[in-house]
Amino acid sequence: MEDADKPPQNFDPDFASPVEGAELPAIIISSDKVGFHADLKVLASRSSFCQDLSEIPMPEVEEGQKPRVLPFPSASSPAIKFVLQAVAYNLAHPPQTSSPAGEPASEQLSKTALYEALPDMPQGIKLLQEILHFTDAYELNDFTIPVIYEAMKKAHHYSPAIMFTMTAITDQGNLSHWATRILSEGGKGAIDPWSNAMLETNASERLPELYALFDRWDTAFANFKKASSGAPIDGKNAFSKECITRQCACVAEFDGNWAAFTSSFRDKMYKYALASPMLMKRAKVMEFCMKSVACESCAKRLAPSISSAWNRSVTRQAWSLNPGKANSQSSHVRRRYRIVYAV
């Protein structure tokens, strides 16, 4: 027997025992020589490649009831483990094709339970590449890609640029949401080389859309800064008589220097607006001012001026991926993508 056909000495703890009731018991071996017990019949129900594999006659397996040994040299143990868990999750929780309006509380609770049951997504571009390559090469995309995307969201350790890239190449999630998140991370500078290469190779139409977004946002934000710094607060450029008389916290902190106070506040507001342009509604601006300014009276004077400057200079189109379109969800049929490997 060839070494490649021998069971490994080490098994992943979660896949160390043969699958109970398996119709086609198999042992999958990763590139780092870790074994995973599986039921090839289950994989065959999700993959035509695995279906063909299961139909290859193996008398020594059938007669001795020995598991098939299947080496997968292109994927490490963390990648294979995640894919097997993703297939199991998909079997246990088939995707729902519709979401009725007015769902009862029990349905919302079940969504929370589904979210919590998602497998843990490994961290790092290299492992993500292995997972994508494995699912694509062995035709498991339709059943694992939705799980991969949701698990990446749950993990919170992939950047908005990577999440945008995953959305663009797999048709999961909302492109406009992740594009806006890229803005909050710094725009063009937040697109890592891997995401840029993947988009150029698999969704090249998305890069011009992103760059156009960055240009619109830079122009609009510059206009906002100009508008907010040039207009006096409720017609004045000074602390109110009331605040001066009682020496409010802002008057005391800035020694009565209104220009220094408003400059300091605007720096905070600009950072907030950059990070959360979707939260620059009047009520949210007021909430931010109340939290950021030590004096309630000063905060209430600042908020309307900032909201007015924002509304005059920034529209939703400035931070939306595709202005004028109903939504920015990718609408094309899911494509086969080609993995670009990070150096």
C-alpha cells in the first residue's frame, strides 16, 4: 500500500471517530497529515466531483469495510476542518428561500441560534485562499460559500476590503455596505493587495465603481469641512452669555476661547463622520454632540449647525457605491472565480 493510501497517525479531535452510520466511510488527509473521518456519501450529495469519486470501485474497501483514504494535498487541516463543518452546517440548517414579513419572536430567536451555530472561521488570507480553492476545486461552492461569508462576518477579523471582495466574487452580502465601510477605513489606502488582485481577476467592474466612490466622497467631505468651519454657530462666534456667566465646562476647559473649542470639537466630528457617514442624521448628530461636549447648552448649539452643513454638502450618493440604483447587491449569476494567491 502506498503511503498516500494509509490512514494518518494524527486525527483532528472533532473528526477522530468514524461517522456513525456512514454509507461510504472515508478518511480525508490534509496537507499537514491530519486525518478527518467523513461520510463520502454525504459529500457526494453536495458535489459531483465527490459523487464521481464515490463511484470508483475499490474492492479492498468494500470487502474489508475499510474507509477510503482520500489525501487532499492542497488544503491544510484548519481549511479542511472548516469546509467539513460548513457542509455539516448546511445539512443541518438548509438555506431558506424566503423570509416572511412579520416573523414571530421565535423565528428571530432561531436566527440567533443559527448565527451562534456557525463554524469558527480561521483567520488569515492564506487559510481563506485554501478554503476558497478547496470548495471551488471540489465543487462545494453552492453549499459552503454562504456559510463561509456568514462565518467571516461573525469572526470580525477580516477587513472591509476583504469582505467587499468576497461579496463581489460570491454574490453574498451587500456591496454598498462594505464599500462604505472601506471609506471609514481610509478609502483607497484600505484596499489590500490581495483584495485588489482578486477584484481585478474576478470582478474588474467593481474597482472603477470603488474609485469613483472614493472621488465622490473626497469631494463631498471637503465641502462638508468647508461648510462646517465657515458658518457661525446660531449666528455667533462666541460662547453664550449664559455659559460665560456660569463658567460652563467648555468655557473653563478652553479658557473662554471659542475658536479653540469649536476647532477641537470639529476634529472629533470629522473623525465620526468619516467612520460613520450613514449615522450623520440629525438625531445621531445631536446624540454625538451630547456625548462629546461637556456642556449640554454648547452641544445643543453645535448640533444644528453641523447637521445643516452636512445636509448642504453631502448627499447619500457621496457614500453609496452605485448612486441611482435601487441597491448595490451584486445581481449577476454566481461565477466561477479564480484564486489569486497572496505573496
